[in-house]
Amino acid sequence: MRALQSFRTFVLLCIAFLNLPPQLYAQSTPDEPKTTLQRGRDGQHDFDFEIGTWKTHLSRRLHPLTGSNTWVEYEGTSVVRKVWNGRANLVELVADGPAGHFEGLNLRLYNPESHQWSLNFANVNSGSMSQPTVGEFKDGRGEFYDQETLNGRAILVRFVISDITPKSCRFEQAFSDDGGKTWETNWIAIDTRVSNGADERQ
């Protein structure tokens, strides 16, 4: 009889426990670790170093991924202006060389949710934005990628910003037609600062 009463008491306690509000019996656990996306670094000022006017030396491979190693050289000016308090910026590039006159525009936009930048390039001859390269800066180096079509083939595009100092920086674009196993560089620009961008920031 005593055993039966003990069992009934146990069952009633279990029922009462199950009917309690969840917050009263939920186990207290430390906050779950944030995902990589949530704790990503705030990179909205990654391009602040580049605001201003730069002298540009540009080397461009004329026929990428064809086996050709013919390059042309340009000399020009690159002006970078801050937009949206640094969460975007606009690059205007004008250059001249043996291959002719070149004008380009690059609108860079920061996504605060993904902590990544998209680089949207337009050539004055086309008048439209190309497929954006997307990426971020790590340890002072920016890497940006996208997939495009060249001569009817799907290729990968990599754009790298490196060797950043207060007075100079390097930009390099490369293509891959084997899924990123090998890369062929087709664009190198070395920029040297002309002004610190005080006028552009206003």
C-alpha cells in the first residue's frame, strides 16, 4: 500500500512539473555562440585608406586565357570619393596608353549584414555595370570573387587589393577557367597617392 501511494505521488509530481511554464524549468545555459556571420568584423571603413587622388600605372593583358602574353601599359589618375559615410565609395579612373584611352567607374557597396563588399565596375564604352565581385578584407588584404562568361565559357574572376600603405596600393585581377585550380593575371594597377582626399571627404 505504501509503495502504491509513493508511486501515485511520483506520478502527480511529474504531471505538475510538465504543466509548469517552460521558462520555470528550462535549464539555464550560457548564450549560444554567435555564428560567423553575426560576429563578422565591421568592415564599412575598409576603403577609407583610398579616399583621395592617385596616380595610376596600369598593365592590362589584351587577350586573357588564350595563351597570349601581350600586355599594354597605361598611365592615368584615379579619384576615390566617399559615399554614405564610408559604407560606399566611387572610383573614377582615367588612363591613356598605346592601346588608347580608358575610362572606368567602380561603385563599391558595403553590406552590413554579410560584412562584405561588392565591387561594381563599368567601362565608359559599355555604359553598364558588370557582374560585381564580392568579398572582404582580412589582415590588410582584400579578395573579391565572381563568376562570369568569357568567349562563351564560364570563368571565375578574382580581384585582389594588397600592399596597402598610406602612399601606395596594388590592384590585381585574375581569371580561372579550371574552377580556381590555376589563375592567370590580366590586370595590374599600382597606385601612388597624389592627395590625401581632404576635398573628396567634404
